[in-house]
Amino acid sequence: MEHHSSAAWLTEAAASAVQQHGSGNLLRIVIVVMFLGCGLTAWFLLRGYKRKDD
């Protein structure tokens, strides 16, 4: 059993997706993940501002 790092696995999965379906699906996945990451980052950074310092 070979050990694959997560980067190697991700690269293989991306290459497979591009070969099978073209770059359209891969770009959609990248954009969705990017928006989710930005949303979670914004929530994490802004959640502290609603706390009241009484």
C-alpha cells in the first residue's frame, strides 16, 4: 500500500477531473470552495464585533 500525500491526491483528482470533463467542472468546484472559504473567514473575523464590552 502506497502512501500518497494530500497534495499528490488532490493533484491526481484535479487531473482526472480535467481529463474526463474538461476544466469547467474543476473551475466550478474551485469557485464554490473559494466562496465558502471567504464566507467562513468573514464569519470568523466578524463574529467578535457583535460582543458587547459592558
